[in-house]
Amino acid sequence: MKNNQQLKSKIIEFIEILVIATICSILFIVLGGGHRCLTNYAYSDIEFHLNRIISLSNIINHPINYKVFNQIGMGVNYFYPWLTIFPAALLIKFTHSVVNGFLAFLFLLNVVSGIIAYYSLKSVYKNRFKATIFSTMFIFMTYRTLDIYRRFDIGECLAMTFMLIVFSAMYQIIVDQKNSWVKLAIGMALVLYSHLLSAIIVSIMCGLMLILNLKNVKSWKFVIIQLCKSGITTLMLGLGFLLPYLQQTRLKINPPFIGNLPSAALNMSDLFNNSLNNTLGNSKQTVVSLGIICLIFLIIGLFKKHETVVEKSFYTLGLFSVILSTKLFPWNLFQKYFALLQFPWRFLEVASVFLLIYGVSAVIDSKRMIFSLGIVGCAILLFCSSISNLESTTTQRNIISENKADKLVLFSNWDYFPKKAAKDPSIVNHQFFNVQGKPVGVKYWATNTNYIIKLNSYKSSKINIPVLYYYGTQAKINGKNADVKVSDRGTVEIQNVPQNGIIRISNNYTKTARIGQIISLLTLIGIIIGSFIKRFLI
């Protein structure tokens, strides 16, 4: 009888937070202008990420889609995690619309984020009301809004949701001495499968979290065992991405933009002013900040006594993360090792999370219901204000629409090209070469899984094709396997070419990649079975 009551209570609790998260998600989209989240601002990653999402239509068997990224066979899915963004591709396919599919994904993302935020922080606060307030405010948080509506950095936004699981599990292991290594492993794996740079940042924060709570550790043996088990499990869960990633890097891949960290770090005055203005920027410039609410929590923490372990731990983490985003930190000493970070202000993603956790703990109280709900209302109003100011700088023609989807897939950049191919205009211009290295005219077209070439009285023994070469690239001539090599410009080169026929180029997962995926899948199945046995049979 008692178990039935507990189950009923948990079901009601889930329904309540589901309704709240759904309402917040609807408000996020409606008040945010709906499809205006697909506005193509300057220095936005919208073209890159939409191409990446569209490319996932055949990702289970074919990591490269030949219809996107200017039809040159860009292997971005080897280097950019795609698992958690895969639902967007399914929704686009289901709705037959890039715009409607992505809006459906955004709605789903906000609902899931609200639910994860609630349960993650409930285990930290030990208080349902505070967890509910945090969940609501998290959805409308300024930095998260910046990722979606201005920068279109969907991977980082996904990572912000899953890092809540990580920080909650770390707190439970270190402070509460709870058996949360599975929760930590799954959360960390989801961050890894969302955004690689965020995974690095979250790992740094986990190490710092451990150091800051040295006095709160009751049993070091317990903590070490939990972290070791979690680390090994995270690695095994992550091999599905890590093994193909590491294998392809052996081709000497051109990395993304390498930033100058000291110059890219924020001035404290700029961070303060940007946060006070609660701006996302304009159509020509991105402005990163904490937002007014997190800035207020930062200031409150400087003067208010930290009464609980939650407040002490998460405020210190938030303050240090803010310092890491600014010129107060000596980034010139770390340029060599962390250049791939590109911008130190990326640490504001974790700073915002930590300060919001602290602020809700320190300020929100169920006995002050009206005051608490007023803060939530302010968060929503500030969200509307930042979106309104952003929209005033653009026009309707800047928005990605269905009739622009065909042009969208013509986008190309030099990230993740084999270094031989980087900045070679002959590739993006679709130039073919014969055995003498002279340009030749060849008819070609692309499908999701194949790059197809029609030979018509071709007069050379080999052909150099403007399709990037990665491990796993295969070709067939008239249905028979062809000899594929990497050309001097880092593209596919085929030997023994006949005068007439059809060449089909495709890219499949290598054995190494498949081994990684199988290990990850078996690990996940093992976790599910183990959790089921522990929950129902023991």
C-alpha cells in the first residue's frame, strides 16, 4: 500500500513538472518569435548546424551525406557529436520541413531541459519548490537564449542541459556520499555526445568541484571508487564517438578556428555592462553575458553569508568560472594548451548554471511565494526584452525559410577538411582532374548516400574527384569495387577508370568505428539491465 502511494506521488510529481516545462517551452517559442530562431545573423552558426542536422538522415550506416555542405563529402559527423541532435533530423524528416521540424525539436528540447533541471536540482536542494523555480528560470536563462536565438550553437545548448546531471551527481557523490556513479557517467556521456568543448569545460569544473569540497568528503575511498567507476563507464559509453573521431584525425585534419585567448577574454567592465543590459547583441555582433539575474546573484554572493554547502560550493564555482571568462585570468600562460577553446567567454555557460543554482538556493523560499514567482516573472520579461531588442536589428528576409533550404546546403567552410584540401578553391568549385593533372568536365550529381559520376568517353586512366577523402570512403564503377586512393589535394582519386560507366562514391563506418559503437551500445544495455535488476529484483 505504501509503495503504491509512493508510486502515485511520483507520477503526479512528474505530470506537474511536465506541465510546467511544456508551458515554459511554449512561451519560449511564442514569445521568442517562433521561426525567428532561424534568423541568419552575422557570425551565427545557423548554416553550419542546419547542414549538420540535415546530414543526419542516413547517419546510422553512412556518416557522410553528399547533398549538404556544398556536395563535397564533408566528414563533419566524425568530428562533431551528433547523437543528441539526431531527434532534430527525425523531426525534419517526419514534418517534411526544416523550419517546422526544428521548431518541434526546440519545443522538445525545452521540455526535456525543464524536466532534467527539476530532477537534477531536486537532489541537490532537497526541496521541490526550489527545484521547480530553478527549472523554470533555467529555460529562460540569458546565456541559453543566446545560444539558441543569436549564436545558434545548438550543441552547446544541449550540453548545458546534460551538465546539470553531471554537477548534481558530482555533488551527491562528494557531499551526500550517494551511489551516483551511473548518473554521473550517463550525464557526462550525454555532454560528450552534444558538444566536445563543453565536455572539456565540464571535466575541468568537476575537478574544481572536487577540490573545493575537500573538507566535505566523509570517505575518500567511496568518492575515488565512484569516480573511477564513472570515468571508465563514461569512456566506454563515449567510444562510439571517440574511436571514429581519433581514427579520422590521423588524416591530419584542418582544425576549427584557433582563437587568441588573451585578446578574446572579456574585460570585467564589458561583462558587467553587457550583463546589466541583458542583451544578446544585434544582427552584426554577438554580445555574451551572464544576464541581469545571474549578475545580481553574483553580486549577492559577494556580500551575503553562504549558509549551506550548496551555496558555498556553487557560488565559488560560479565566481571562478566568471574569472576564467575574463582577462583577470592569465590566459597568455595557457594559449598553447587551450587554444582550441577559441573564446574564454565559453566558461560563462557553466558560470550561468552555477550562479543560478546558487541564487535559487540563497534567495528562493517557499514561504515567500509571491517574491519567488516574481523573480520567475522577471526572468521571462527579461527574456522577452532581449529577444525584442535583437529582432529590432534585423528584417524578415534574414530568416531561413523552406524556399531557402536548397541554397542552405550550398554552405561550405574549411573546418574538418583534410589539411591537404584546406582552402583549395578547386574543390569547392567542383573541379575534376585527369591523370595529367588537367581539369576535365564531368557530369555528376549527389544523393544522401552517394556522389555519382557519369563517364562519357572519358580519356584518362584515373580521375581526381572534388570529394574529400576520409577513412571508410568506397567507390564502385559499374557496380564493381574500385581502387580508391587519396589524391595530392586530399580528395578521392580513382584508378583504372573506364571510358564509359557510372562511378558511385560512398562513405561507411570503418571496423574501428563500428567496434566503438558496439562497445558503447553494449555498455548502455548493461547499465539498463543492471539498473532494472537493482530496482525491481533486489
